[in-house]
Amino acid sequence: MNNTISIKIITQEDVAAIFDSHADRLFEIVEDAFLKASKGEVLFPDKISRIFDTQTQNRINCMPATLLGNKVAGLKWVSVFPTNAPKGIQNVTGVMLLSEIETGFPIAVIDGTLCTQLRTAAVGCVAAKYLAPKKVETVGFIGAGEEARMHFTLLKHLFPSIRTCKVASRHSATEDRFIAEFDKIIPDVHFIACRGDNSQAVADTDIIVTAISGQAPVLKARDVRAGMLYIHVGGWEDEYGVALKADKIVCDDWNASKHRTQTICRMYKEGLLKDKDIYADLAEIIAGQKKGRESDEEFIYFNSVGLSYIDLNFAHEIYREASLLGLGRDIVLAESDRVDYRCFI
């Protein structure tokens, strides 16, 4: 019997290489994960969130899951530190651990930082596929960090019709960096720096994305209108009135969300929203059990909390592709279960 424990170390560079020129694969992995969950093919325990500061929401999350059909289990260990933003460093970092479940041996450690950005934005884009208006020409961002940039990248891939992108941030330099990132590589889009004016950023847009590092109601109810799709990413980012104006509230997973600190979760705890007010989980729409957008006049609110089984579906696909492409570095952790006890005496 082979007792060698070998793992593949897969870096952020490897992850980027796997999805280079294959952005559609990101959306496929997300939809595949939702369908697996709807068929009962995943084990999905609650994540453990250790919040170190309730005001800033600095935290580290442990997010486990199992894909029964793929015979793998794992977890993502991810930190979310909003206080990193003023320091000029990224606020989300993480790693993923993947094991097979026939012997229980670990098989891979994978960068979780880029994967988290990709997964979060890809979930928002899959939601937009079903919930956005027929023609998407203008998008507006409140927040201009890593997650906002990834959302714009994937939204532009999904909707080539986008011609205007407006962005607002607490710091003008962050808006400028956002625009500088894309201005030359996406010349058919007109970028507008809103200089911290959130209302300007979302006015007359088809899709709104809030991706901020703080905890504040930056999106105002007065600024949303019929026909918009709002992609809510993170915690407390909008006034309660935004959700109350929605024709449909769709979640990645309402039961996984309701005890969190996101806006609609706060409303639920305060009795302002009930379970019946949630129109659908995204999996129900993907599986055809419920309809997505039914009218150009609907204002639809999409709430994303982040689901470990989607991360694990990414981890499994990344591991599979890395093995096929010869990417990653194989490391032997242990060649035998035999221990020389003399070294401990």
C-alpha cells in the first residue's frame, strides 16, 4: 500500500494561466456548482467566521464543502480585512486545501486570492446572465478596488454591448487607478470618474455593483430605478429602501445568508423582510424552476454571500487542469507512515 502523501502547490500565476482566454469557463464552473447543489451532490456546512473587529468586520473565514460526485472535499481559508484598503494593500487573501475522499489524503494547496476574486465576480455575472435587462450599455460601480475591477472585466466579457462605465470611490486616486487599468485595453468603453459621487455613479445605469471595503449604506434608494439590476457584493452597502423597492430579491443562497450582516440579513433580523420576500435562490433560476427577469421594468436585487461549494468546484477544476497542463509544483509531504521514534527521545 502506498502511504506517500504528495500535494500539488498551485500558485496564483498557475490559476491565471488556466483561465487565460477562457473566461466563459468561469461562468460554466459557477453554474455547474449550483446545479450540483440543487441535485444534492454537495455537502455544505456553515462557514466559520472569526470576526476580530465588529466595526470594521476584519475577519478570517473557514469555508468547507464536499463534492460527492467528484469525490473531493476541501476548504477555503480566506481573510477579509477592510482596514487594508487605506494602507494600499489588498483586503482579501486566501488559500484553498483540496483532499480526495477515498483515502482522505490531501492532494492540493491552491491560491485562493485570485480564485476568490474570480468566483465572486463570476457569480455576479451568472446572476446578470439571467437577471440583467436585455441590453446592457452602462454599468456603475461604487467601490473601485480588486473586486470592482474583476466584476467589470467579466461583465464586459459577458456583455460586449457595454459602452459606459462610471465609478465612484472614497478616494479619487482609486478611481483613477481603476480607469487607468482599462482605458487603453478596452478602448470602446467611455470611463467616467465620479469623484466620490455615488449618485452620479449609478444614475441611468443598467447594472449597479457595490464592492466596498467599508460597512455603510452607500447606495441610496432614491438612486435606483425600474429596469436596473443591482449586484450586492459584501456586507452592508445600501439603504434598506433599496431592497424594499425591488420587484425581485434573488440570493446565491438565502438560508446561507440570513444570519450574516448583509443589508437584507439585517432587515430580516429586524423583521423588515420575511422568507417569503425572497423571490428565489440563483440555483432555482439556473435549473429552470423559477424565471429570471420577466420585464424590462423590473428592478432586481441580487445578493451574494459567497458559497464554499462554488469555491471547491473551482479548486477541483483548477487541480484537474493543472494536472493536465503540467502546472503547479508537486511536493512530497511524507513518503511513509513509519516514524523513527529515536529522533524524539
